[in-house]
Amino acid sequence: MPPPEHAAIRVDHLPYVERLESRAVDAIDLVVIHCTELPDLATARRYGERILHPGSATGNSGHWYVDRDASIVEYVPADRIAHHVRGCNARSVGVELVNTGRYPHWLDTRHQAMDEPYPDAQVESLLALLARLRATLPALRFIAGHEDLDTDRVPASDDPAVRVPRKRDPGPLFPWPRVLVACGLRRLP
């Protein structure tokens, strides 16, 4: 079944959105799929509102958040550069799927499994969002997972002699085959 073409998107921009650098939407050729690695959307909002970049008084956030119940919230519009993936922000938009991931021990060697599945409703809503983005972002042609672009390994929080992936999202349970067949975008190699 194809995704609904007009999934409702609730706009709830972050307080600092006007301080994020603007850009032309035709500069966007990549969508990056993330998972929040947080328990719920409210916690993700609190993390997004944190000021982490003192020079610009902005924080880290994706553009859109897709909750487990299929609802979508826009935190940052596409014409603003959000801080969501190192080295690729200027050319990309970020979609965050609410999922616990490795929360709350992201870098602990004993907590590297990402075993929360993505509900069908959440995936269908993601596909609807991707269809909308393809229709409104003229250069969009690529898709990647955060783990594809940020491959750094860092010292584990419980044993600094061991290195663990800095980012693993969207993780092993993300349904890449289903998404790639339906979305019309090419996964970055």
C-alpha cells in the first residue's frame, strides 16, 4: 500500500530556528535518517532546545521528527541548516525517528544493542514524509543513515580501552529494503 501523500506535519519550530543559517532548498540533495536514541518525543524536544553552539546560540536537531504513533513534527524548516550530522549539514535534511536506540548508556559496551523495532505506522509516515520531500526539494536524490556518514569510533564510557561506534542510528532494525523500494532515493555508498 502506498503511503498517504499528505501526511499531516505539525510545525513546532525550535526557539533558535531563526539563528540557523539559511539556504536555498535546491542545495539539498540528501536526507539523513536518524533515530533519537531517546525514550520519547518530549525528551527529544528538550535535547533539541539545548544550546550547544555558543557562537550561534543554537543546538543539535533534525528537521522532522516521526513519532511511534506516526505523527510528524517539524522542528526546523528545510530552508535552514540544522546541526544533525557532522560534515553533511549544508547539503542535507535530517529525519529523526523516535526510538530508544542505546538510551541511556549510548557508549557503554554492554548497551550497544538497538533492539526496539520501528512500528509499521512510523515507517509509513516516514515514507509519506519522504514522498513530500521528493516533491518539494528539487535536487533530492540520496538517502543515508546517520551511521553511514559518522563512522567514528570513540572510547567506551565503561572501558576507555574499548572503542564503540559514536553513532549507530537508525540501527540494525531499520527496514532499509522496504524504505529504499518505496522512497525513490538512492542510498549513498
